Amino acid sequence: MSIGVHRVAEVLRRVAEERGLPGTIKVDNGPEFTSRILDQWAYLNGVELDFSRPGKPTDNAFIESFNGRFRQECLNENWFLSLEDAQEKAESWREHYNRERPHGALGNLAPLEFAAAKMAVEPAKLTLQVVQ
């Protein structure tokens, strides 16, 4: 399943308002990332789109690791009765993954705790804007 380019641009706009933008965003070669709309957005916002090489998922090991965790911890562990049920269970997993689950790469902190520590604020005052 893919999200549309307009949705990608909207999420990036919201992230920029809340946290600013990085100099580079690593992306794959999906249609939502190779469009002229996103290319124009990146140019106008001074963001470089760093494309992975076709057929080389290891170029973006972080997302491949996330995809594996999502598959292993959510998709393989649940029985989905409907699309709505799948959405609810995936959202519950995402909340746990970002707010409670320790990540070894983040010093065994949950992403929300890690971001709060880096920004020197309380975790309760941060909100996560994650592409769904």
C-alpha cells in the first residue's frame, strides 16, 4: 500500500512546522517520492531527496528494520477481522513503539523519551507526527 504524494507533502509540511526540516531525506523510488510535486517541495524547502538504488533495500536499513519489526510484532501477531480492526491494532502498535518500547539504537529509550531528552522537555509535552 502506498500513500499519495499530496499526503507525503502534507505530512512533511506539518513536521517542518513542528520540528524543522533535515537537510536530506532518504527515500525509496516509490511513485510518492519520485513525483514532480515532491521534487518541487524539496527544492523550495532546501531539502535534498537521497534516493536508494533500485533493488537495494539495504540502502535504507533503518526503514527496512522498522518494516521487519512492524511485520514481526504487529502483523504476524494479530488476526484482523476488518480494515477498521487492522487500523486500530496498527495504531495501538505504533503508539507503543513510539511512546513505550525501548530502542537499542536510542540508548534503550522510547523515541518519545529520546526526543524529549534531546530537546530538554518533558515527554508529555511532545507529540509525534508519524506518517501512517
